[in-house]
Amino acid sequence: MAEEAKIREAAVPEAFSDEFDFAAVLSAFPLEGTLLGAVRYGQGHINDTFAAWYRAADGRPRRWLLQRVNTRVFRDPDGLMANIEAVTSYIAGRFRAAGLDPERRTLQVVRTRAGGPLHRDADGGCWRVYVFVEGARTYQLAQGPHQLREAGRAFGAFQRMLADFPADRLRETIPKFHDTPSRYAAFEAAAARDARGRAAGCAAEIAFARARAEETGRLLEAHAAGLVPLRVTHNDTKFNNVMIDDATGEGICVVDLDTVMPGLSLYDFGDAIRSGANTAEEDERDLSKVTMDLGLFEGFASGFLETAGASLTAGELDLLAFSAKLITFEIGLRFLTDHLDGDVYFKVHRDGHNLDRARTQFTLVADMEAKRREMERIVKRLPKGG
Ligand code: GN1
Ligand code: MG
């Protein structure tokens, strides 16, 4: 409580959204006080996320995180929520066992008045509410290697905490999510269909992708060869999926748990480098600003290896640097595929948005190819703990 009192109250917004009937949706949840309204929150590409503001009886404002789950992407929302409740309660238990208050360290699902984790509206929309983690925020761009180190520690610790979690209790929310060869096949199919006549306009990106078709299977081959084990992984370790405490700068809470599934540690490492070590935003149009910064790379790697390094196999350690490149390539492929398909998966906010995103990813891939030796040297020399 004392800790909570130190957290500065966030300002109530001046205007609220009228995109949905929030009063009707939120009446399904047992939230105290008077609803003031909801505003869009965050930068996610899949779900619709809002901060829902209330005024409590004592006059103080309080917000909750409200999300409309994208059911085109997540076909089994009940399975998804079963995963999230199982994982968050397991993690809370692990924090408690370590003598830490789980309150701000893991997401907490607020169940509906009916007792379930989801509310379905009249249009079939699936809604959920989480406790809002106050006094912490996410960043689109890292403020320096120290933040990457915090993110690395948080994602490494997340993976370590789930090491004994019974993986057979998890539904696969999106099958073959990080299966790069399948993602490549989907890209070739989209290029062949050319549904929107966009292929001619991105011939350079298509050629860039084709030149790297050979290496898409490397992580799965290493897994099949027994060098890289299946673990419970986060699978969407974007830098903006870890909350950084405003007061301490610590990476306190890993969010966006929709894709927690059995996977490879290399997916989590790779995706974090893709997003966190980029010196520019994911959709930056000025590609001269897009580079993979070795200081940021080292920041993340040092934190991740500090908390998870000792449990990684030699096969995993050998592939860490490569995984950054492969996952960046894979997500670039997914953006390019969606551009070719007509922007049906990722939210877009301007024409050519997915193509811009694909270009930044491919620019990073080329930069990582140039810096590969240095990345490998850094991984080798950092201490491995956990
Ligand atoms: C999506 O939901 P969000 O924006 O954190 C996507 C990730 C991609 C990412 C690219 C379920 O993540 O796989 O890496 O966009 N999530 C899903 O920015 O597809
Ligand atoms: Mg997210």
C-alpha cells in the first residue's frame, strides 16, 4: 500500500471514445465507481485496447485495461483466456514464493459478474478486463541499453519462471506461430495470388525475401536435431510488451500474454532484438535511421543471459545471434505478406503501412548480416546466470 501511495495518479483524459457502447460492455464487470469513459490505449496491431476510467466513491479516478480480443486472429478465445489465467496465476505464485508482491508484476484478469474471464457483446465481440498497472509504462523506442537490459532480465525471468509450468495445459492459440518456413510459404502464396496487384510495387522486397528462403528452417532443424529444446515461451517479446517502472526503471511486468505457448527460447530472444535494438520505429520510412544498435543488442543480451543464460543449451547459445536475424526476417515476411494480401491481419494507419514495416525489418536484417560476427562475440563473452 505504501508503495502504491507513491505512484502518481494519471490524469483523467479530457475526451472519451464513442467507438463502442462501453457502458454496456463494462456493466458486465464488477468495477466499482462511476464510469467516466474509455480511451484507446497502446500501440498493439491486433486487439483493440482501451483504458476505462472510473471515479470512485471517494472522488479518486481509477482506470482498468479493457480489451476487445481479435477473434479473427485468436479463433479460440476461451482457450486463450484459460492459458492466460493459468500462466498469470502460476507466475503470481512464483513471485510470492520469492517474497515479492505479484500485484504490479503480472497481469491480473478481472472476471465478469457472471464469473468468466470474457464478456461477449451482442455483436459477438469478446471483451476482457485487466488490472491497470500504474506507475509504469511501455516504450516504442528504447531510451538506452539500460532499458534493454531490464527488458532482457524481465523476459529471461519470465521464461525461467515458466520452466516447470505444465506445457500440456496450454492450448496452442495460433498454430505454427513462429514456423518460419510456413510463414515463407504463406508469403510465396500471397505473391503468386497478388490479390491487390501490389507485387510489382514491391519487387525489391520480394527479391530480398527470396534470396533468404534457404535459411528459414534453421531453428526448427536445430530443434529436430535435439540441440534446442521446446519450452514455454512468450512468443511476442516486442520491447513494448514489457512495462518499465517509472520510479525505479526496472522491467516489472511482462504483458501481452496471448501467444504464451510451447516454443523456442530463440523466438523470444530474436523478437526482442528485432524490436528493442532497432534505432528507429518499426514503421520508420526514413530507412537511413534504421539500424541494429550493438549497444542495445548487448543490453538486452546481458539481461536475458543474466536471468536465463545458465539454463540455455549450447545449441541455443550458438543460435542466439542468428535468431535475431531470423525472427526479424520472419516478421518482415509477415508484414510483406499482409501488404500483398491487402492488409487483412495487422492494423494499418496509412497506405502502404505494412510495406513500410516490411522495409524496416529487411533493413534491420541486412544490418544484422553485416554485424553477425560482433553479435556472436558479444553473446560468447557475456556472463550466463539464472
Ligand atoms: C503483433 O499485438 P502486437 O502488436 O504486440 C503480432 C506479433 C508481431 C507484432 C509486430 C498475435 O503484436 O506477432 O511480431 O505485431 N501479434 C500477433 O509488431 O500476431
Ligand atoms: Mg503488444
